[in-house]
Amino acid sequence: MTYPALDEIFELTLDGDAPENRPLEMVRADGYDEPEKWKHTGLTVTGQQTRRGKLVLVGYCDSFDEVKAKLAAQGTIPEGQWREAFKARYPTLDGKGSIGVADASWASPHGGASFPYVDSFGFSLFDSADGGFDERWRWLVLVGK
């Protein structure tokens, strides 16, 4: 199934207890060097949960704080583990740009805050929360209960 259209509401299910969905296992699975030296400082999803989400655009942003402020008007910023649920539900990429989860709760061994995303080629990665973000970024937000 290919990615949903912007603002289209869809359901995601995440098993937060599954090893592959644990925050530091995400780093390991993405192929980063020394994943054991990364830290996760945010909230962790536990148990099986189903939530509704949508992909949104927020335009160019000078900072990660600006991204989060604009996203707050469109839904709830999910825990980064929801990237795994999105990938499982939508394995066929559309090549239209990256999809980020604005949860910068991961710290690399070099100390920078990072957030999970899926790039245009379908690879799972973490990006630095420092710097600006162009208008092509799509972001996952949760809506409703």
C-alpha cells in the first residue's frame, strides 16, 4: 500500500513491546555505528495501541521548535516509535519526500538531538533537530483518540 495523501486520516497499530519497535532497536535496525552509545530520553509506547494519524505539511521552518509549533495546530506529535507503525502499514513509498516524526528524543554518541524519519527512498533514518527544514518535509501527526 502506498503512502496516504496529505491530510487523509488513516489508522496505525503499534506494538510498543515488540523488540523491533523499541527506541534503541530502531537505531540498531537503521544501521548506525555504535547504537549502544545512543540514548533515548523521551516517552516510550508500551503495549499494543491503535491510533489515527495523518501526514501534513508545515512549510519552510527555521528551527525544529517552529516545526513542532506548526504541527501542534494540526494534531498531536507522536512518539518516534510510530515511524515503525507507519512503515509497516505503508511499505510502498511514493518518492515525494521525507516523512518525519517530530520527536527529537534520541541522542547520538555525539550528543545531538535526533528524530526518526523515512526518506524518499524508503530508508529509515534519524536526522538532527538542529537547523532548518524545507517545505517538502511531510510530518506524521496523530488525531483524535
